[in-house]
Amino acid sequence: MAVAAKDSQNAVVTRLNDLLQRARVVKPSATIDPPLQVADLIPEDEVLFVDIEGEDESRKLAVDSAAKSLFYANLGSTRIGEPAFVTIWNLLDIIQYCGDRELCSPQATLLLIEELLDSQCIEGCRTVFNFLESRREAIIAINSKNKDLVILRLCNELLRRLSRAEDPVFCGRVYIFMFQSFPLGDKSSVNLRGNFHVENVTTFEDVLKDSGVEEDSMQVDAVEPAATINDESKSEEPTVKLGGPNVHKDEGTATMDIDSLYPVFWSLQHSFSNPPRLFEEDHFKHFQKSLEATLAKFKEVPKVIQAGESDRKRGHREREGDSYDAFANTYNPKYLTSRDLFKLELSDLAFQRHILVQALILVDFLLALTEKSKSKSIYQNAQKAMQYSFTLREEDTEWALGIKTAITNYLQEGPDGKFYCRMVETVLSRDKNWVRWKMENCQPFTRDRVPPKDFGQAKSGARQGVQSKKNPKPMGVPGSMKFLYNTEAETGLAQLRQADRSNVPNTESYATKVRMTDLDMEMVDTEEEKRQLTSKKSSYAWKGLRLASKKQLSSFDKIEHGKGLEALEPATSSIEATGDDTAPPIPDDRGPDPQEEH
């Protein structure tokens, strides 16, 4: 058995080497793109590995083992930056072709890519991920269910190696790849238990700076103890007082100084990472005062925009030679908590927005726990993990709504403030839809594909429905070409020269049409006819009022509510009858009427 398996593996290795030799002719370039067209390497009447003895499972194992041996042999002899490394890209394309046709395991290509990522540094991983992104649609097109776990493990292992501060763009590419590889309603990334990220620890200095030390000096020798903000912290929170020597007033609003605000500000991260702790009254009161003090300080300090931020918003292209990651490194998701940097961070507009968006997310979480929100059926039928016994009191609800409005108004200030605020509100509103979907136990919202049989029936039915049931009249039917026999050439022009076509109608004519329309409306039977007559009456009344405005504008004040042209009808009739239009003209500063000048 072992000898037979070895012979089968050697036969597959020989066959794969032959395909790689042909690939050098079909794809002479040494780049990742374009993908290798494996079908061009195999003649139409040839089937891969049909001559390998054994059952299907043993044949698949032989192909997997042969692919690994070739993969490791080429990986050990070439580097990823060399042109000869295209052999590995071609081998991966061939194995993907075999996996789609059940000649090897469906996830064989992903397993090899996972090994390739483990063997490379971060720069090499970027190149490998370029290959993975370019082949994503082909990888997940067939047997995607068997590849989900490998994709999830591969991406998570890569994210553990990356720094979100140093490589934010690369991390984003990995996340986008996962989002695009899994169906929209997949539960693999859904936090069904509603757990919070309490492992997100924020450490800061807990001792106030000595008041005798100058603000710009740094204590190098003295090491101050630090406070760690996490879920297990039992230390007392900083006391927030808006009065005393550390507080000054700016335009009637009390604000804390920077040293007093420092521990109060960073203690907010405790609530941001673990919102249920606000169910305790002491923590909630502290959060209220801390957020109010932070927002007041943000309004007071001068604003500083990060370098490169305005250029990026204006759409300026990066200079030649600048890397893509360097262009995006102005964003740092984890801020430093040093006391010496705190004053500079407070003035950073991007820093302020980052903190206030966290506050908006937490405030929305609290507003979802009001008595009104919890009384809705969607909350009553939600999972037990998504239901909380805590209910936000009415006075706390008013505070939450007020602070949310204050934060929203502040975010609209500054450069591109309205655009930024609208973007944040859009993201938060869409997030509420996802929360609702989770509360409903993630009901599937994707529809199965229409079977070909049903599609064919619907297509044929649509064709029959649009076919004309009446036979069209053939050309030359007597009576259809009568206009060609009209020898009176002047008849058409004479009709266009009739006087009633060029004269401006008077107001009385429209009033008559309105009366006749009223009579017709009394005799109609259907709503459609009544609607058409009502539309005609409105048109006649509007045209008549426009004509009357030239000579009876002063009489328009007499029109009662609900009446139109009929209110001016007596005066209109007298003017039309007597021709007396010597009333003093109404001053008009709009200039001469073009029709009158003509």
C-alpha cells in the first residue's frame, strides 16, 4: 500500500512538473497578474490524473501530497522577490483548478497560501496577500463552505502578526478580504452573546503632577504609578468636581484645568470598553460629569488639524515615491496616554472626534434601554443575552438626549464638520439595523437562486405576455393613405392663419370654461373622469387669473379662501363689456413685458 501511494505521488509530481513547464510558455511574465489560464495547458481530450490508480480519496491525497512536495521544494530554492518565484504562483493556480474539479481537496490552495504566509516577513506577506486578493473570486466560487474555516484562520493569524498602529491599511485589507469572502448574513463573526471588549486595557498615570513643577518640564527620574482601566479594576475613580482652585471659567462655563482633567478623561475608556458598568448609579454619575467636563474642555482649547488631513480630503494625489502605507499613517487607533502629551492631544481635532464618536456609540446603547425602547416587541422577542434588566430613568434619558445633541452640534463645527457628522450618523444608523438583526437571532435575509426550470418558464411566459394579439394592418389598406390624395395645398396653412389661433383669449372665456366644467362634473360617473375634469378646471382657473392680474390685481384681495376665478367674474365681465381699463396702473419694477414690446 505504501509503495503504491508513493508511486502515485511520484506520477502526480511528474504531471505537475510537466504542467509548470507548459505554464512558462502560456504565461511568460513573472508577475502575479494575470492569473494562469490552466485550461490552456490541457488539451480538450485529456483528463488530469486519470491514470492514477486507486479510489477518488486516495487520488486526492496523492495530488495534495505531490503539490506540497513541489511547493516546499520551490519555496526553499527561491525568494519571493525573484522572477523564478512565479513558479509558485502558477502552481497555486493549477492546484486551484484541480480543487474546483474535485481532483484534490477544495482547500488545498488556501492551505498552501497559509504555509506561505507563515514563511514570509511582513513585506513578503503583502505580496502574498496581493495574490490572494486577485484570486479571491475564483477561490470562493466553488465549495466555499469547505474553505470558510481556513480563510478565517489564515486572516486571524495574519492580523495577530500585524500592528494596527503601524500597518492600519494592511489590517484593513485583511478585514475587507474576510468581509468579501463570507456571505453577508454569515454568523461566523457575529457576537451572539453580546460580549464587550473588556480586554482593551487603557493605562494612564494616576498621580497628579506636582504643582510646583513647571508645565514644560519632564520628570525623568521619578516614576509615577499608573492606573490600569479594565473590567477587573477595583480602584476608586477620580473625583470630578467643577469647582475649586483647579477650575476656571470661560465665558460663564466652568472647565477643569488639564492636570485635573487628565485622570477624569482617560477613565472614560473604562465605560467605553464595558458599558454595562454604567448600570450602577455611582459609575453613571461619574460618567455624566466626566463626559460633560471633556466636551467643555474640547470647546475651550484651540483646534489643530493633523498635517496631510486637509490634502487628503481635497483629493490630492500622493507624490511619486510615497508608499501607500506612509500616506495613511497619520491615523493611529491607539492613542498614547502620557501626561506630557495630553495637552497636545486635547487640541488635536482628529483626537477629539475619535473620543466623541465613542461617546455617541455609548449614548446610543443607553438610549436603547429606555422604558419606551424596551417595551417594543423587537426587544421583548430578542435573545436573552441581548436583554438587560437595567432601565434608563427618565431624567437620565433627558440627559442622554441632551449630551447627544451637544456632541452632534460640536462635531459639525470645524473643517468639513457637517460632512463628518453626517458620515458618523449614517454609520451609526446602519449599525442599529445590524443590532436589530442580531436581536432577531440573525434571521437569513438572502434568497436562494431561482432554479433553471422556473427561470425558463418565467422567461417564456414573459415573451408570450408581450406578444401582440392583434394582427397589424398591412401597408396599402384603403383609407390609411388618404392624406396623400389631398390636393388642396392651402387648406393646412389657411387653418393656421385663423384669427382665433393668434389672439390672446380673454378672462371671460376661461370663466365660461370653468362653469361648463362644473356642469360636466355633475354628470360624470367614474372617479377617473372626475379627476380629469378637476385637473382641467384648475388649469382654466389658473390661466384666467393670470390674465386678470394684468388689469384687476387690486381686486385679488377680495378673493375668499376656496374660491378662484369665479370671485373676479362680475368685475371681469364689466371690464370686458365696457372696455374701460383706464384704472390707474399698478407700479411694477419688473421692467417692460416682452410681449407688449413686441
